[in-house]
Amino acid sequence: MEIFGVPLQAMMSQLLLGLVNGSFYAMLSLGLAVIFGLLNVINFSHGALYMMGAFAAYIGVTSFGLNYWTMLALAPLVVGAFGILIEKTMLRWLYRFDHLYGLLLTFGITLLLEGVFRSIYGVSGQTLDVPEALSGATDLGFMILPNYRAWVVFASLVVCLATWFTIEKTRLGAYLRAGTENPKLVEAFGVNVPLMVTLTYGFGVALAGFAGVLAAPVINVTPLMGSNLIIVVFAVVVIGGMGSILGSIVTGLALGVIEGLTRVYYPEASEVVVFVVMVIVLLLRPAGLFGKEK
Amino acid sequence: MTLNRTLGYGLALAVALAAPFVGYPVFLMKLLCFGLFACAFNLLIGYTGLLSFGHAAFFGGAGYITGHALTVLGLPFEVAIVLGVLAAAALGFVMGLLAIRRQGIYFSMITLALAQMVYFAVLRAPFTHGEDGLQGVPRGKLLGVVDLGNDLTLYYVVLAICVAGFALIVRTVHSPFGQVLKAIKENEARAISLGYDVDRYKLVAFVLSAALAGLAGATKTVVLGFETLTDVHWSMSGLVILMTLVGGMGTLAGPILGAFLVVALENKLGDLGNFLAGTTHVEWFASLGESVGIVTGLIFVACVLLFRRGIVGEIAAVLHSPVSRRRT
């Protein structure tokens, strides 16, 4: 069976690959949106912290003999704790200045982190084995489904939806949304806003770390893996706008799929297709698909 | 004040004229080109309040066009430079038109994404030779007469180009147009309410900045005789931000000083590391040369946290403020 001259098998595997990439876009842009909502900071170091998550998993497995599942829980905690350290010691002092300084600081942190990992591990990549329980593939009849890739999509969807549920439907989320609207008033009601800000940053960053662990077995773990991704994620954020949590998730996944489809029909354009979509969205709907200008 | 400024410019020019007799001309020319690049960038961040994260596209893009014009098309020096500048201006027009549709932090993200698109275009385009870049770009002759093969001759041509670019920036900043840009930076809503077509002013400033960044990039290609992907990579956009930040955003001389410091640091970091390793016997310093990223990252973080006004900005603040305000 063929679709527009492309065998179904090839088509489905590219679509799955697109969904996998889309999951990473979704998790990272979700973290960026949550952080931006409360802190008004665009966290450039998000990519570097994603890289750190992947390296944490690699180090945990190869040097400490821990297994993948332990690292899946541990690495986000490590990255989150590191994020809290960044927020407490550096980012905190910049809130009263122009938002641009937050971007510049996190850009500097990105260079620093990449430099440190580069001086230890070099630029060539490390690989991490797929955990045993998820190795192999399932034959679905119309395609061969690699189990690990299915797991990546599933796990990230669960995490994204759990985040959405927490922010939109729980009491904690209500505080968070209120803090986004008017932090002074929320503080007057007795909520510890500075603590909330710290934890939000830690959580957003932990999401990036989680994405890093998920990515480690399917891609080459290199010090530069984050910075190439973060620029695409910025474009995703511009396309979706950062006003809506669900919007970030949907935009991330959709762009991953669009990228996958482009790889089938016009491979040369696959690395720029997200930017092309961004240009089109800017021309037609400058505020972004789900955006409200801030 | 004006006398001081005239004296300052005169002194700087005298130093620049004498410099090639003391230093290595090619390195000095590189400093000059990056100085102009940082000043062009500063026109946006320092005087219009727009943080472009995509200036590498103009710097490197113009470099490639000029390099191609000289190497393959065999065009004269002046024509090649002008073509590079025009290409950067055209690219700036398109990128500016798109990016100013969003404000603040989104503007930075859009310029970064568009510049990344340019990076991939350059990587894939046949005339740029991908990873190898352009090699052996000839310097040619100025107006068909003056041979630029001589480093000293080229130095004075480059100095003239950079001084002209810098003069244009100074003139722009002090013109009524520059005052409107400043108003947009301070309070965009008020500028709109006063009846200024803010988007058009932003776009003109963006194109001007892109063209001057292109002039710097085109000149740099001629000086060094090659052009590679480094110049269009996002890290170059970051580097020019660092230069401006170190020297002082929104000061005229700051970006030049910042560019000198950053370029010198990049070139001499290995020597500095070896020196430190030799004197302190700490082995780690010897590898400093390969850790440019760590050092630039540290400077970035330190500047943002401790001296946001940059070197020139801090000096100016100390000189011009009464004692009571000095501690702010």
C-alpha cells in the first residue's frame, strides 16, 4: 500500500519519528511556557539542562551501575535541584530589571554548561542502551513499532497531560495561575510567591531533564545536543504562543509530525520546515496560534 | 564635554593610525571589523531596545556574498563589498519585517530562529562549499589602482571603512531619527501615542544595523581571505552580544572596547592558560585554550549579574553622577 507514492511502512516510521521529536518539543516548550508565565524569563539554558539530563542518565548507568528506570526518576531531580540553585543564586537578582537580562544570563549559563561537558566528554557522542524491557519491536501488521519509541511518546504524553491537569484543575495550579496574573495580590493572600517561583523554575527545568533521559537511548548524547534543539523549540514557542499550556503541547507534537512528513516528501527541507511554519504563522497570525501578547 | 569628546576621538584616531607599526596588522584589522560589528549591533540593543539574536546571519551572510563575488565572479574589491552590504541589508529587511511583528522576548527568539534558517541555507547552498567554507579569497585592488595585497595598505583602507561606519552610527544616534529610536526604547506606547509609526522606525534601524554588520563581515572576509560557517552560527550572534555587554550597551565607545577585549581573549586564551599553568603549577590552566566556551560563559554571567552597564557604562556612571548616586 502506498500514500502519494510513499510506501505505508516508510511513511508510518517517519511519522513515529516525528511524534518522538514532537514529544521532546512539547515537553521543552511546556517547561519554557510554565517558567515564562511566572518568571517572565525565557530560559535559554533549557536546552543545556536537557543535555544535562541525558548525561546524568549516561553517567548514572555507566559509572554507578544504576539502571535506566532509576535514572528516569533520579536525573530530573538532579537537574531540577540544579535549576533551583540557578534560580536562588543568580536568576533571582534579575527580576527587577529588563526581561532581556534573564535571557542573557541563561545564555551565559548555556555556554558554561556546554563548555564544561565538552572539556570532559569532547564533542563526539556517547550512546546509552535501550532498557531491556523496551528493546525489540512489535509487529502491528501495517508497521513495525519499535517499543522504545512508543514508550517515549507515551511517557511524554502522560507527563504533559499530568502537568496540564495540575495547572488547570488543582488548587496548586490555581495559585500558580493567579501568580502569573498578579503576583503581588497572591502574596498579599499569604502565598509564599518567591518559593513558588523557585519551585516552578525547578519543575520546568526538571521537565527538560526528564526529556533528556528519554532522549538518551535514541540519540547521540553530545554536549551540543541541547543548543540545536532549543532554537527549534523557540520557533515552536513563537508559533504556539506561550499563553496556553495545552497549546504548547499540541503545537509541539504537531510540528514534530509536520517535520516527519517533510522528511518523507522533501527531506532537504526537513531541518528548516519548523522555521518556515513560524514565518507563515507570523505573517497570518502574529500573536501565535494560542497566544495572547504579553 | 564636547571638547573632551573631540579630544577623545582625536586620540583614538591617532592610536589607530600608529597601531600597525606596533602590532600585527591582520590582527588589528580583525579587531576593527569586530568593533564595527559590535557597534552595528549596539545600534539596536543600546539605542532602540531590540535584542537581536540573529546578527551572525548578516555578518556571515555578507562575508559569503563578498567572498563569492571576489573569488568566483572576480569582481573588484569595492563592488564585492557593496554587494555584501546590499545582501545583508536585504536580508535585514526581510528578517526585520517578520521579527518586529512581535515584541520583547519574542523578537529575540524570532531573530534567532530566522538566523538559524539562514545558517542551514548557507550550509546547503552549493556556492558556500558547506563545511569547507570559502578559501583563498583574493584581496584585489582598490579602485583598480591600489594593491591591497600589502597588509599596511589594507589596514588603512579597513580603518577608513570602519571609521566611516562608526561615524554613520554616531550621526544616526544624535539625529532626530536617533532621538525617536531612543523614545521607542524608553517607552514604546508613548512613542506610538505621539504619532510615530514605531514599526517603520524599528525596521529602518534594523536594516541599518544589518547593513553595517554586513559591512563588517564583508571587510573581515577580505582581511582574512576566507569565510566559514563559524560566522553564520548562532554562537557568533552570542559573541557580538557579549562584546556589547562587556563594553557597555548604549554607549558609543563601549562595543569597540568590548570587541577588542573579547577577540583578544579568544586569540590569546591559550597563551594566558600556559602562562598561568607555568606560574601557578595548576595543570588545569594549560587546557584553558580549549575552554573558550567556559570562559565566555563565565564572563557573560558575571557581566549580567554584576556590571550590566559594561566597562564604559560603569566609568561614565562614576564620572557623571554626584557622590550620593554613585552607589546605585
